[in-house]
Amino acid sequence: MGSKIKGRDLIKLGFPKTNAVNITIGQINHYLRKVKKSKILTEAKDVLVNPDDFVGDPIWGKVAESLTNPVDVQFQKLRDTRAPFSIFGENEIDDLAKRQLYDALKLPIAEKGALMPDAHGGYGLPIGGVLATKNAVIPYGVGVDIGCRMCLSIYPISSSFFKGRTHQLENHLKNHTKFGMRETHDKKHDHEIFDRVAFSEIPMLRNLRKKAYQQLGTSGGGNHFVEFGEVIITREDNDFGLPIGNYLGLLSHSGSRGLGANIAKHYTRLAQKQCPLPNNVQHLAWLDMDTHDGQEYWLAMNLAGDYAKACHDDIHKRMAKLIGSRPAAKIENHHNFAWKEIHNGQELIVHRKGATPAAKGELGVIPGSMTAPGFIVRGLGNEDSLHSASHGAGRAFSRSKCKQRFTQSEIRKYLQKEGVSLIGGGIDEAPMAYKDINRVMANQTDLVEVLGTFNPKIVRMDKG
């Protein structure tokens, strides 16, 4: 554009000498850098005169809000008492995770909380933490990897399929799954997710669409994986229509890639500006759901969650084509997300950061490690856990401790003993790094019932 717009230009238009000027300048600098100054000032005048007409507008909505109902920025004190909470498997959980939950429960917006038996320390909420809030969403309560999820395809093929085909299945994973920051598929698949208006209407998402398209059907680093294994169904009343027996299964674990990470970073920064908190809980800054930014984050978060599902759909579609079979059943859900739910008669925002939704009758998958079984479960709708369960076994050793404690040679011997083939994977993801999944499951019999297991056979991860 021509000369840069300054605060005095807006004040000349009649803007009040309030934070509305700073917000308007910020929106212009972020999203209207290439627009002519005269056009911007004309639009700004329209917003000033008729702000109600611009509520919800992707660019000017925040300016309209600053003129009619400005966000009240003030230091937020913690309450002296905690909101009600429950801890499952308390003796298995480290003190850091408990302290982080206790701090979150003192937020003025906190209504109820819970800690799952696989919990350990994280940023903001602990991993395995569940927090219900009133009309507010915490970006770091959702987590950086928005929509991180499990997806299990069960094929109408006996697990005897593995005999004589291990090398073939290894090649499928080696050649047709992509991991980490740089790997993408040569042949890209299109998906309806890229037609979503949020990509064009929410300004900060516009530049992320291309990267999201490039990364579709890929998985992140760390503990993300795609693996073939044996599904053992142990209950006739399993809700997915398969008889008791042993089947071929494909299990994937990943999230929303760069799209979710950028959304988390952007809205956490906005939340921390609008919601100053004591240093020990600054990662728990929230966005009011009645504000422009709160509504925008909610739309962006849901887009990222749907994109994460699209990535898993793409992975499973590729594998199904390679093995020549369609899944007889598919079980999937997020474990890094926030939902609007009714609890005790009121609508709350339920954040699950590393926790599986477990409403009554809801199906889920809780993995163990690459050498331990995962569990296919059905939720029991326990109100004390806010209808939640663990999302895995949980770490017994941090990534840094794994590198000090284990060697690649030890890991290879351990895998060989368990009959598991590993492609990629670093020392920080050693199977010995995780808690005993059977003990974790024993601590949540009030939360879920087990319908079957998934035993990993061929595991593909990032190089580590």
C-alpha cells in the first residue's frame, strides 16, 4: 500500500483514543498490507459508523468488537480453592502432573477437572489432564498438536495374513507412509477439507492451506506411528459388527501437523495478551467464547481437528488399497481437543489434553507401546472423569532420560524378543519408556470396558 497508516489517521476519522486504535492498526498490518491506504480508511470509517454490521467479519470483526464491546484486559488472580476433581490411578502419577492440574483448578473459569492414570507433566495442562471451563477455551489446554488422534481399521482378514507377508507389509509402510517435517507424498490426494470456507475467511489460515495440502496423509515425529498388528475381538456385543476372533488391523497415531501447531501458537499469543496470569500458569491463558478471538479459535481448532482426521483417512485409504481390502470397522477419536458438553445440567468447554473421550457407549482405542497391547474400549460415561479415559500407557521416562538410560542395541533385542519389526524410531521412543499398560487399564475399569486388543507387529515411526 502507499504510506503506512498510523494512529493519528484513525483518530482523524473519529476513532476514540482507546485500545481500538491499536487493535485496528494491528489488524491492518497483519492482513491488509497490500491494500491501498484510501481503501483501508474508507472501510475503517464504515466500521466506525456501523460497527454492528461488521461483527463476525474475519478482519474487521475484531475492530468492531473493540468499539462496541472491548475485551476487558486485566490481571487474573487464581482462586484460593480448587474446583472439584478426581484422580484415577493416583499412585502411578508423578507430582508434576498433579501440581499442574491443581493450578488449573484454581483458574476463575475452572468448573471441574480430572487426571487420567497415564498422566505426566506437560505445558499448561498435564498430559492426561481433563478440565471443564465455563464459556472459555484454553489453547494450551487443547495442546499444540490439535486433533492428535488414534485411528484403527479392522479388516475382514484373519491375522494369519501375516504369515509369509511380513516383508511385503514392511515395504508398504516404508514406501507409502511419510513422517516428520520434510517427508510428503509424491502423489497428492485431494480432500474436501480444502474447500472449507475457514481457510479463506480466517485471515491467519490463508497462508497455511498450501502447507496443509502438502502434508495431507503424513504423520509427525516423536511418538506418532502407523503400524500393522493383530486385532483380537473378545466381546460379541462390540458395536462394530464383527464376531469374536483374530483380525488384521492398522493403527495410526498423529495430529494436525503444521496447521495445528501454527493455530496453537497464534491463539496462545492472543490469549496471553488478553488474559495476564501468574507466571506458573501463564500457559493456561484463555479466550472468552463471547469474543471475536474466542469464536475464531473455536472455528480454527475444529478445522485442525477435521484436518487431522483427513490425514488418517488418507493413510488408511492408501494402506487399504495396497492390501486389497476395505475395513470392516473403523474406530477413531481425538485426544487433544476441546468439546462443548453438558455436565451437571450446564454447558461446559471440556478440554482433553491426552485423554480419550469415553461417553457412555463411545468407542475408542488406548494404545500401549510398540511391544505392548493396545485396547479397544467402550466408554462407561463416568461423570467423575468428565466422560474421559487415558489415551495410552503414559511415559515412565522422559525423552532425555531414555537417551541416558537405553541403547539402540537394547531396543533391538527387546523388539526381537517380542517379535516386533520396527522401521524408524529413536531411543526416546523405546518401548521401555512407557508405563505398564495393564496397570493403567486396571486403574480405569470405572471409565471404560474392554472389547478387544491390538497387538503391534510391524511399526513405522519417524527416524528419530
